[in-house]
Amino acid sequence: MPSPGRATIADVAREAGVSKATVSRFLNHRDTLLSPDIAARVERAVSALGYSPSPMAQALKRGRSRLIGLVVADVTNPYSVAVLRGAEQACQEAGYLVMLFNLGNDSGREREAMAALASYQVEGFILNTLGRDPDAATEATRQGRPVVLVDRRHSGMQADFVSLDNAQSVQMALAHLQAQGWRELLYVTEPVRGVSSRAEREAAFREACHQSQQGGVGPALAGQTFESHEALPEAPEAPMQALMSALQALRERAGARPAAVLSSNSVVTLRLSAAMARLGWQWGRELGLVGFDDTDWAPHVGPGISTIAQPTHDLGRLAASCLLERLRGLTLAPRQILLPGTLLARGSSQALNPERL
Amino acid sequence: MPSPGRATIADVAREAGVSKATVSRFLNHRDTLLSPDIAARVERAVSALGYSPSPMAQALKRGRSRLIGLVVADVTNPYSVAVLRGAEQACQEAGYLVMLFNLGNDSGREREAMAALASYQVEGFILNTLGRDPDAATEATRQGRPVVLVDRRHSGMQADFVSLDNAQSVQMALAHLQAQGWRELLYVTEPVRGVSSRAEREAAFREACHQSQQGGVGPALAGQTFESHEALPEAPEAPMQALMSALQALRERAGARPAAVLSSNSVVTLRLSAAMARLGWQWGRELGLVGFDDTDWAPHVGPGISTIAQPTHDLGRLAASCLLERLRGLTLAPRQILLPGTLLARGSSQALNPERL
DNA sequence: TTGTAAGCGTTATCAT
DNA sequence: ATGATAACGCTTACAA
């Protein structure tokens, strides 16, 4: 009698009057010649019982699970979600399922996450994490499972790397700001702390400002950097106050020259907007703004926020593709894939016209 | 020799000089008395080898996997993400891992999603889906795995249900709008199409308006409903035009009386904001607004958007708790858990003062 | 208290 | 071309 739960390969074998081995062969090695008669019987039995093999049992036997582990620093971040969607799609098309582990911004749990996923025999990892847990790198390579890094490099981990071209994006943003007449710049970022993408963007900002002062094209840009911290329970107001002061200092420093902010991501952009509201200032009037990450709300805040859109979906797809290639046996030196950003100019970075000053 | 990959129970047994059964007992049934000597030896071997059991093998043997399947209609929706976080946390605390399946707004794949998750032996389901796939319900209960529904009921599925108290929330929003002087109301929702939460909110809106006209407390509220459709590739502008017309009609209808919109969720709120921008109107001036879902950008759009905040995190936690209780053997009639919303009043719904008209 | 052995659902290596 | 059979890593009667 067919068992109460799911049909097993044994059920199918009995139904078709063949051995389990034959059924398995039919399923996995269709190329191996089997008599049409038997093949037909098995086929009928399979569909009659609605049989599909248990991935768990397959994983146990094969050591492979058709599972991809995706570790994300923070699901709340729209960037991560967009990447997730792209990766998920590519994986599903290839017959893989994505297992998500969300760190909830607790960078210490990186290793734990990978261990948990590894225990379910995930065949590879896509990592969009801070990369501050040094053991995590070791762990992954020790297990011999391929890894793809998204947006953030991990020191000492040799793995494929997929990311926005940060340098190009920063240059593009600055060229735009320059063209629109902004002269005194402030780059606002979350604390860099060794996070590679943050470091790259900041370095690119410094470099670009430096270039323009050394007589690059167009008028010179003066630039400074500010690190915006997250609010802590004991001093919930401190970071916001600091941010407001930084913005005020920026304007004083600028004097008559138009001053603008470059924001390192959408979280920072939101903080900045809060600070502007508190100061009673408006984007595109008291200060210009271009921000990384094009969110769905960007067009609706103030006069519209100018953004650098990342090809998030493609980044996710590419990350998954890299991984799948490795799983298919591709052996190659770690690749770096950098995709260009796109500038979406809106009101917040529009040229000041004199009477608005 | 300890194998190259992960240590197995056999490795531990060899290392400790005992049988696999003893190791297994040590791990699973500490209560069963075992000689302290042996226990110590096993313990040492376990930590020496860094052994942890393979959940896959355990699942195969026990038929249980310590996996919870979470099916989400759309990861892009902040509401879903927030619920996900809550559920994830509760599950992890209980030693379960969440396996996420994202439908990407393709409601037809509901059954497929559940089948995929079931094949990995997930012990139960948390469903935040449209509930329009009738088979999905059957499938789950047929498998005898417990299900918790979040936000959306499925017709004919008897399962625990966790959700915002939609009726209370709508009443609260309307009372607020009424108190602030708004009189002509428009409820804008995504197409209802049998999605329970959408239907409930709309019904509550109709009912509340009706009440107020039958001489409820305060001045009467006139209300109508509008369904906002998603843009299609062949007519990308049509839905936006329709929305703009609806807003214009609203104001004409209202004449001198202040008119306001109640938005069914954050996606609709964004669409509405786009329409307002196109009309050159501003929230709190030409039209008032209260929207479901308190997003992080709500304070920064226009004069600040008034919202109905859902206790998303608690909803997620509760959903997980319900499921875990069932897994522990609780047998009870399906429960309904409704949590109240919170109104966050901001500029978009503030009383008009005469000179602003 | 501990060990032996069977079995969970597969796949792969032998024979036949 | 097909069928026994062992093995993957684990749990659990049943023996000892």
C-alpha cells in the first residue's frame, strides 16, 4: 500500500514492478539505455503516484543539496532585497533554492550563519555582509564551497566579487554636481570601519576632489567627509545633532558658494533628510544632494532626490550566475565584476538660479 | 582518520571509543542516565572534533527538519520584510531556521512554493500570500503540516490567523480625519480581488462612512472608493491618469469641504504621491492623507505623511509562536489574533486653517 | 548502562 | 538492461 505521506522511490518501484535501482536510473540517467517497455511503466507509476524525489535524501547521499546559502547583513536594506530578488530568480531557474540568513545588522553572527547554512549542505554562498568576521572567510574556503561576495569584499577571502563600480559612480555624481554649479561638497557616510564599499566610495570622493583642485576639468571642488553614526539608546539625539552641525558647518564654510552633500546610501539619505527638516532647510535650496541608491520614495522627498541607481537586480543575477558556474565545475581565478551606476538627476541637485539664493 | 569534510557521529564514536548509539543518546537524551565517565569522554570528543549533527540526516530519520517555510507574496513590500524579521527571530530562538520563498507577486506559484518547501520537510508554513490559489490550502492541510496565515485569510483553510485589526484601524483613521476637519473622503486601494485584508479595510471604510451619515458622533463623512491598478507595459500611463482623474473628481465633489484620501498601503501611498506631484498639488493643502503602513520615508514626503503603523514585528513573532506551539503538539481550534494599529499624525492630515485654502 | 542493527529515501557499485 | 546491495549520517528498538 502506498504510504500515507509522500510516495517514495520504493512505492514507485512496487507500483511499476521493478527495482528501486531501475526507478533511480530512469530518473537520473535517462541516457543509459533502458527498455522502452520498462521506461514506460516507470513513467506511468511516477505520475500515478505523483512521485518526486526527496531532496533531503538526495542531499544525504550525494552530498549536494540544490541549496544556495544567501547571507545578508540586513534584509531591511532595499539594496539587499533587490539583490536577493535577482539572485533568487537566477537560482530558481537553475533548479536551486535559496536559503536566506539575515544577520539583522549583527556582524558578529556571520560565522554562525554560515555554519547553520552549511549544516543544511548548501552548495555555495552568496555573501552580502560587512565582512568583518575574519573567521567567516576561513570557514567558507575550509569547507571548499564556492563563495561569491556582493558589494563588500572580505579581506583575505579569494572569491568572485560582484559590485557597483564605486569609483565611476562617485566621479559621475561629482561631475554632475560640478556641472550644476555646486562647489563646496560634503560626503556623508556610515562609519567606514573597514567595510570595503564604504572605503572605496570615500576614497573615490577624496580623489575626485583632489583632482579637480589640481586643475581637472571645470571649476575646483572643495570636499570633506563626515561619518554619521546610528543613534544609541543612551544618547538618541547625539548623532542627529552632530549631523545637523555638520550641515551648518558646511554652509558656513561655503559662504557664497553653493554647497551640496553626497550621501553614501539610502539609509544615510533618510538621516540627512531628517536633519534638513530639523534645520528647516530644503534640498536644492539650502543644500544640494545626490545620494547612492535609487529608492522608490526618492522622487517624492522634497523636490525629488537625485540618486545613483545601482543595477541591483543584475548584480544579484550575476552573483548567482558566478556561483552556479563554479558549481558546474568552472575553475578560474577569482573574478571581479563591476557594473556601472546610473545617475538620475532630480530637483535636489538642480542648478541654483540666483533669485533662489 | 577523521574524514576530510565535516565530522560525523561515527568519527565522534571512534574518538571517544564508544558506539554511535551512545553518542546519539548523549546528544538527544541527556536525561537517560549514562555513566559520567562515558559522558565526559563523549563530550570531549564532540568538542575536539567540533561535531554538530547533520540536520539533513536527522530530518531523514525523524521526519522533522527544524525548518519553517515562509512564503511571501512580495519581498519588496516593507510590510512583508518586517514580518519576516519578526518570524525569523522567534524561529531562531526556538532552534528553527526559516526557509523563505518569494512569490515575486506571481500568485499562481503559491502551490509550487509550498511543494518546494515541503520537499525539504519544512515542519510548518507561515503564509503571507494573496490566498488566491485554492489548491494551496488543500495541499498544506493534506500534508498535515500546521499553517499560520499572516494578514490574509485563505478561504476554506482552517489555520491560525495573525493580522492587524483592520476595522479598528480604519475607524481610528477616519475619526482622526473627521476631527481634523476633513469631510469628503476617498479610499484608494489596490484591486480587492478577494484578498481578505483589502476587502476588510474597504468594508470598514464603507461602514464607518455610513455610520457617520446615520448620525454617528461628529459631522458626517462622505466616502467613495477607488481601485488603483498597477501599470501595464502596453499602457504605462493609464493607471496614473485614472488616479489623477479620481483625485480631481474628489476635489470637485467636495467643493468647499476639505477632501482627504485614505490609502490602503505604502505602495498605493507612493502612487498617490506621484499623482499629486503630477497635479502640482501638495498633501495637507489640496488634499489630506492618511496611509496604511508606516515606512521610514513617510516623515519626509511633503509635510510628512500621516500613517497607520502596524506592529509588524510582533505580528511576525506571533505568527511564528503560533506555529511553534502547534509543532509542540498544541491542538486547538484555529485562533485569530488581531493586533491594534497606531496612528501617527503628521502634516498630511493636519487641520486646514482657513488662510491656507 | 551500553552496544548491535535496522531503517529513513536516495544513489552507485557491483553482479547478473 | 536490470536487480541486489551497500552506503550517506543519524535515531531508536531491542539485546546484552
